[in-house]
Amino acid sequence: MKSISRTGRILSVLAAFLIILSSVTTRGAASADESKPAAAAVLVGPCGLPGAMGPTSVDDDFSNRSINNGIANVPPGGVTNASGTVVFRNTIQNLGAGDDAFILGCGCPLGQAVGIVDGMRIGPDVSPFWGSTASGTGDPSTVYALDAIIARSFMHRRLWLNDPDCLMLRARETRLTADERAALAAVIGASGGMLLISDDMALLGKEEGELFRTIAKLSADLDSNAAREPILPLDLMATGDIRGMVNENPDGTVAMLLNRGDLPARVQTSDLNLVDGEAVALDLATGSNSAIFDTIDLAPHSSRIIRVKK
């Protein structure tokens, strides 16, 4: 698994918006709708001009539109003589693809964006509740976001910088419990990806501040090691409620365990295949550390950060 991850060429698909974030000549943020006729002149033109600014639209169209529909209602391979993939890549590269821009793909087709984006949203939106609502699983929900963050953790610093969506720590104006907020923090922190907080700062207190500092340090430590050793899912083929990630470093191992289910769960430490050494588990919901022996008990929707020193 490690040798495959190091190639940085494992591809997948997802969906949401494309946002281009820039710092100098591209004048803020812009989005492109590749289905509009006005975009045609740029899409088939030269790519990757430093500071280039392509056609923009405020339409909330997915950036994978060109993969499915081509441009200006012309299917891929039509009179444009360009496939949907070429249309898509040209669009991105013409929208500020220079040293003065940071390109963040959100809901962007993953495979087609390799090599042309700097950061990538790797899953659906988080939300101030755990699971799906009555209208179905397509709604934003924290647990589905966590599934994607874990499954695509290996992409970080190989294909791009992973954007796991926002960290939400507030205890007010939310339906997330303390365990669920801690689980969101643990997964985002243990992924080593971009760390963005979306809360109204006025809703955060001392405890939330302490939790953020803990997660920020964890995330920075794992990110600094991710280029050398990938952050990997414990088991991509697992179908149960226990999910996790692991990252090996010169001093030992850092792992994260998540119980995404609605019932308590017990994990056998021997099943984790961690390196031998002194193991300690951190419960972010309580801030307590405990030594690990044969088993780890996880309440519903809870997590543990595990550190093993060689």
C-alpha cells in the first residue's frame, strides 16, 4: 500500500464547486462555468499563462460539468475537437494558473485535476449534525465527510494538499455532541490536511480554544511528516463502523480510531498492527490520556488519537 501511495497517481471522483484562490494578479476569488459559450475562446487557447484570468461566472455550476457535457452544449469530441477532460484542464490552467495563485478544487473530478490544482476538497460538506436528515443521505452530514477524509488521506502531499472541509468546535448553535465535535477534530487533525475553522469566534470559549490548539499541533506534526510517509487509512476494505488512519514517523506511530456507528465498540489493539512500544490514547472530548493495553473502548460517534513511541 505504501509503495502505491508514494507514486501519487491514485485517482477517484467526487463533486461540489470549483474555487480559485489567488493572491496577486487574479484579484481575489473566481469561478468558471465551462458550459457557457463565452468560455470557448479561452478553453481551446494556450494554457497556463502566469496570472491569466479566464471567463468567470457567478453561476453555481459544478466544475465537472465539462467532463459530462463538453462546452456550450457541444458534447466532448464535437466541433470543439476537444474532450471534456481537455476542456476542463484548459479552464483551470487559464484561471490564474501561475506562481501568483493557489488553485483549490472543490467537488472537482479528482483524476482530471492531478497536476493542475494546489489543494483539493476530498469529500462532502461537514454539517452541524452527525448523520443524514429525513430528505436523504445526499444532504451534508459530518459522518459522511469523515468517511471521505479517511479514505482519501493518502492523497495529501502526493497529489495536492487535502482540504477536509471546515473544523467546527462550537458547543452552541449545533446538534453535534461533545464526542462528535471531538471526532470531527480528531479526523481532520489526524489527516494532516488543511486546517480551516468556520465557527463564529464569538461562540467559542476557553475549552474550544484549547481543543483547537491541540488539533493544530497534531495536524502540523503529521503534515510535516506526510511527504516522507503517507497518512494511510487503516483498512479501505472495512465495512464496519470502526475506521481509522495511521502515520509512521521516526519516533513511532500516530493513529486515529473512529467509531462512526450508533453503538459502543471495542477494538483489539493487536488488530491495528501498530509498531511495538509504549502506547497512549488521547480522548479529545475529555482531554484525558490513558495507557493502552489489549483493547480500546469507543462510545458511539467517538474517537481516539493513539501515539506509540518506539
